Amino acid sequence: MIETVSMAWVKRNARGYFFSPGAMAYFKSRLPETALRNGDRVFFWTSEQFMDEPRRWTLRRLSLVTGDVTTIGEFQAYSTAAQAKQAVFDAAHGQLPDEPEEAA
């Protein structure tokens, strides 16, 4: 069952430095107000902007088992917020973008 959770809830369940003020400031990161949870996985987007480059969006996944936040697909793969929101919806419903296979 898919449920909407707040980003405050996501941050409380994440470990490491992903949401640290320093990391967020360095990448000029922005977050949505909510994320979509499906079981032990939570999907959300982040947007980042480097120097004078246009702002772009990245699909992310929080594992509630490990607390790790990972990138799904390519970093900054989406050029609009609407595309990123659709990617979050699709991922939460089991339609993940192609991901590179991990090396053995």
C-alpha cells in the first residue's frame, strides 16, 4: 500500500549526511514537502543547482531497512519538477527507471 509521508518523517528515518545542512547548501538542494512510501522504500525527488547551470531534479530512494538514501537512475535526470514528480509516482508504483547493474 502506498502512503504519503512528510519530508520531516523521511529525514528522521535517514542516516548519514544526506540531509545535513552543509550538504544541502553545497548542492543548493531543495526538497518536496512529501514523499511516497511503498513498504520499506520511500521515494522522493531532490533538485540541485550548480553555479549558473539550470536547476535539475533527481529521483531518490530511502531504504527504511538501512536508512540509506540512494539515487535511482541518473543524477539530475529530470529537467522539470513535473517530470520528477511523475518519476516519484512511477517508482512508488514499481516502475523504476533503468538502473546500471552493480558490479559483482
